Amino acid sequence: MNNTGYYIAKTLRMMNFLCKKYDVKRVIPDKDNPRFSVFLFEDSKELRDYLGEYK
């Protein structure tokens, strides 16, 4: 887990996958490329385990 308490999803595909079970907490500009947005989810062990199903 990162120190902000958020998991950052950088792709729309991953965001859609996570939205099946979790709510997006914030949408912010990507620090590496501000033309794109990143999606923040509350980080948890359950979310990390669910990401194991992501293909």
C-alpha cells in the first residue's frame, strides 16, 4: 500500500474493472502526463487481492 491510502489506476480499463466492486474516490491529472487522468481508489488488502483477477 502506498502512504496516501490510495491505489492509483492509470488506465480506463483497470478503472472499469475496479468499479465492479469499488468506488472511485477521486479523479486527478496524471503527474507524469497531465493530459491524462488517473483514478484513485481506497487502498486495501481486499482491493489488492481483487486485482489478482485482473487480466
